[in-house]
Amino acid sequence: MAKLKEEYNSRMVAELEQKLGTTNKMLVPRLMKVVVNMGFGIVSKDEQKALVDDLTAITGQKPLLCKAKKSISNFKLREGMVIGAKVTLRGDRMWEFTERLISVALPRIRDFRGVANRGFDGRGNYTLGIKDHSIFPELLEVTAGHSGMDITFVTSSNDNKAAKALLEAMGMPFAGRN
């Protein structure tokens, strides 16, 4: 079991309950799932395979390939072409990925001053964009260029305040202003 999950169950629930003023432990926000999305655009089959392998190594789970729904001639895009991949993490994989992201990967970003506060959607979910996926230590060498990814944290909270309190308790480094 992930260290972050044990810490959440033992320490963070009580802290969040006190901080948010709830009297029921079931009302304390929880992390429900983490969705990792990587858009490649139009790339060769070899590059596509390398990016999918990188995403598999980062998340520990095989990604779902996302295909184009419509053909757009100006972008040389045809219906059915693979243009991205996504992974939905739940359970122990979710906790392990979140722990690795917060403690190892984010500090490896050059000139990192914290993640933006504006990634909340008003319903308690937070989305974080990463420009280069090579910050993860699981990738010994990046073979297919430097593709970015979006990471969405879906919480059980219905408002941004509680979701931010949860992510801060987990150690998410938010920037001072934004």
C-alpha cells in the first residue's frame, strides 16, 4: 500500500475534518481517480508506440488510445487516426502515481515555483498541465520527443476550497500567486 494512502487514512482525514469544519468523516474530500492524458497529434507509428510505452512506464497501466472523430483536411487528419492516449488510475496505482508526481517528478521541473491555482473547475477537480513528460524518473531515456500531458485529479468534493485543502494536505506545491 502506498505511503500517501496510509498517511491520508491516519493523519489527513482528521486534519481536513477539523480544517473544513465537518463533523462526519465521510464528508471529508477523497481522491477518487487520476486521469493522465497525453495528446500526440499526428505522428508516425514508431513515435506513437514509443509515446504509449512511455505513458505505460509512467503510470504502470496500459493506456487507452484516443482516435480522431472527424476528418479535417487542413490538419491532414483522418477519421480513426490515433491522436492521443489516456489512462484512468484508481486504487493503489492512483496513490502511488500521485506520491511519485508530488515528491519526485514536480521538483525535477526546471525553475519550478509551484503549480497554478487556476486549474480548478468549480466542482472540486484539479487539472495540471506538464509540458515535458521526461520529468518522470521511470523513463531512462526519452525516445519519442518531448510530449506534454494533462493530469486531472478527481475528488469527492463539490467545491474548489475543499479540493485545494485535500491537495495541499497531500503535499501539492501550489504557487504563491495565480
